Amino acid sequence: MPVSPTCDRDYASPRRAAFAIGYRMLGSVDDAEDIAQETVSRLARETEPPTNADAWATTVATRLSIDTLRSARVRRETYVGTWLPEPLLADPSPGPADRAELADSLSQALLIALERLSPVERAAFLLREAFDYDYAQIAPIIDRTEANARQLVARAKKHVGAGKPRFDPDDAARDRLFAEFLAAVDGGDLDGLERLLADDVTLWGDGGGKVMSARRPVHGLADVARFLVHTTRWTASHLAPGGLDAQVAQLNGQPGQILREPTGEVFMALSVDVVDGKIAAIRIVRNPEKLRHLAAHTA
């Protein structure tokens, strides 16, 4: 049964709850929106409204996400180049929670680390670590005993390990560093870039085999700096008149930039992780299928 716009307004909060778990489970805005729509459609068909609609929606969305992730993992095994999550502009967390409190659970660093987990492990970990569910609440959602849920979360924490993000807490200093980074990239300033990058910095690109992008990670301060300057020059020399429109934005809670073509089509989304006053990671998403949802927000 289709959900009317009125129902959308009535169910705005459970929709956000469903999207929040769906995106963290799948790393895909489109898939998370499908999960949220299906969850709200099921809620609209309930003859007896649940006491807590957000908790109900989280349960349904988690189970739908587990099923979706099982098939998505097969597709990712044949993905061309590096798979990165779709960049997200806003925090879709349910309720009035402070955005900063859940930013880490939206970061691309964590979403990539979660790829090491099975779908059920991922669900248990997120419900516990991102949404603060207790084990008695987690167990029926993932159809496990409370003891099993506890074991799954413990195992997930071990697997995630060093992949769990660590970011500088000073937003103002982080934004200043990012502005200097963008200026150095645009100006082709290799020395300036190397002063801003961590020695062990890594750059990942995601073109999905559809557009030009780094198919393998680029490691190390000197190689990353040269890669950024070279690709910036190449891009500028091959663009149509009018160039690209640049917009600084927070992507997955971290400093980022969205580049758009004169047509409004999103050309690229770049985000960085800042650790100990240096840029430690750079992620560039160019796969057009992963950028469509940004066009409406940046136009």
C-alpha cells in the first residue's frame, strides 16, 4: 500500500529512525531510503499502532537491512576498484540527539571498517554502539539470545579494531586545516600539501569502473600530494568552459567538498579525516550512481 504525503508527515520520526539504521548498515543513501519507505509502509498497515513507533521502525529496518546487506555483499565482491560508502550530507539520526554524539557512527572510516563484519554482527554492533540499545533489546531484533547478542558485539569490536575512527575534536581547527588543504591542492603547492598531510596518509578513490578514479589506494605523504596536484591539473585541462563549482560541506560528519559541473551534476565528493592536526585519510567518490542524491542538496 503506497504511503501518502500525509502519512509521510505523520511518520517522519520513524522514517528517520529507519533511515538512520539503514544507512549505517548499508552505506547507501538509495538503499537506506528504500528501507525507510518499506518500513513506513508496513507501519501504515499496522492495525494497532506500536507504543514506540521509532523503536518499532528500528527493529523492522534492521531486519530489512540484514537481508539487503547479504545480497549487497555479493555485488561488492565484483565491484571495480575501491568501494566507498555514498557520501552523506546530514545526520539522519532519530530524535533530537546532538549531531556530534553520533558523528563517528556516520563516518566513512567506521562504515568501511564495518564491512569486515557479517550482517548480523554489524546490526548488533550498531544497535549497541551507535544507538545505545541494551543486549536485552538487541537480542529479539536480530533473533538471537541475549548471551549471543553480547558475544556478537564483543566479536564485532575485535574485528573493527584499529579501523574505528579517531578524529580531532576541535572543529574550528579542523576546518582551518581543510581550507589550507584545498588552497594547496588548487594552487598545485606540493610543499604546502606535504606540510598538511600525515606521513602515513592514504587516499582512496571510488569510480565504480564508470569514470576515471584511483583504483588502488595511494599511500604516503609524497605520493598522495603528487596524485592530488596531478589529477587537479588534469581535471582543469579537460573540463568544459565554466569549470566546476566548489562547495565546502560536512560529509559523514567530516570536512568535505562537493564539486559540481555547470549543469548541476555532481562531479566529485571529497572528504578527509583529521588526526593529530594532520590529514590522515582522503576519500574521493566519483561514481555517478553514488552522487545523484547530492544534486538536490547542492543545486
